[in-house]
Amino acid sequence: MKRVATVALLALALTGCVSESSLPQVYSPPVVETVTQEASAEDLSQAWADTQINHFLNGYGAASLAGFMEGTPHRNIDSWSSPEEGVLVVVLSSNNWRGKYLHSLSFDIMGKAGWEDPRLEKVRVTTHDGSAWEETRRTSIAGLH
């Protein structure tokens, strides 16, 4: 009987099937309290930025940033904000990322969140100290503009 179970598990592994526990959990956006008129514009812009990150995570079926592989800029996202309407700024937790890595992440975020929200016009990804950054505009991705 053990041999049959081992063969069955080996067959599943070879076909690319994985155990249910290793599948990403379905993401549910956090419950957002109703914004009152007393709420500041900063609160509204942060809520919008949070929504964009949720769209990005949903595009991967990820429940959190921890769902990304270690050693990728995706896993190193530290914070995000919206300093102006239509702009999402993502800050990485270190200064180890440059050029193509920053561009790849900004392009990826725009590619996922941009499909969900036509108001997202630009994604800027920056290192923790701001010494390096890359941007992707909506018009850079075919089909989004």
C-alpha cells in the first residue's frame, strides 16, 4: 500500500500538481471603513494606494507580499503611497535594487493594477533612500491606454 501511495505522489509531482497547502490563498481585500467627510485627503490617497497594491496582489493570487519569492524586488516592497492623483509610489526596503529590477517591478505593478483601475496613470518604484527609481506609465503597456 505504501508503494501505491508513493507512486501516486510521484505521479502528482511529475505532472506539476501540488498539494492544496502550497497553493496561494485566495486574497480578500481588507474591510475598509466608510470614509467620512472629516477624513483628510491623505487618508483617501492612502486608501487608493492600498487598493492598487491589492489589485497587484490579486493579479498574482497572492494574499500578501510574503507570497513572492525571496530575493525578488516584489518581496522587498516596504511601503506605498499616492502623492498625487493617479500616481502610485512603491518604496523598497533596501537600496540593493537598481535599473532593470526597479523597472521590471514598476512595469509588473502597472500591468496588474492598471487593468483593474483606469485611474492609475503612473507607477514609480524607488529604493529606500530614493537614490534609484524607475517609472512605468499606463501608455507604456499595450492595451492599457
